[in-house]
Amino acid sequence: MQGTMLWFNADKGYGFIQTEDDERLYVARTGFATDHEPQPRCKGREVSFQREIAEGDARAVNVAFVERGEPRRARLRKGRGGSSL
């Protein structure tokens, strides 16, 4: 499954993911895949994960950040340091 990281609190060790189906899933620090540790500014980042039911509640496990192709580049605006085309 895929979704968006709503937020993650590193001090508390948990956060929430918004799924493509508009479901909010709990994610613990231990729910992240190897080499995909939660980052301080992960809000809004796309993630892939598996949905698991534990103690009657749904949660995300095996969470990994989705890599983007090329990084976005800022568009230069006329009169703000950029050259006019």
C-alpha cells in the first residue's frame, strides 16, 4: 500500500500515515523498514507500507519512504535573481 506521512514524533517514537483510502494508520519507530528510519522532517513524504491488525487495531509496518525520480528545481522568476528568457 502507499500513503503520506502525516507526522512522526521522534521523542515519543510514533506517528500516523494517511492511506490512499483516507484511513489513518498508527506507525511506531519499530514499524519502519531497515534503512528507512523516521526523519525529523518526514511530514508529507510518500511512503509504502503493509497494513497489519494487532490487538484489534490497524497499524502500518515495514514502512519505507518512496524515492522520487529527480529532485524538484526552483523556478526562477523575472526580477528575482533569475535571467529573463
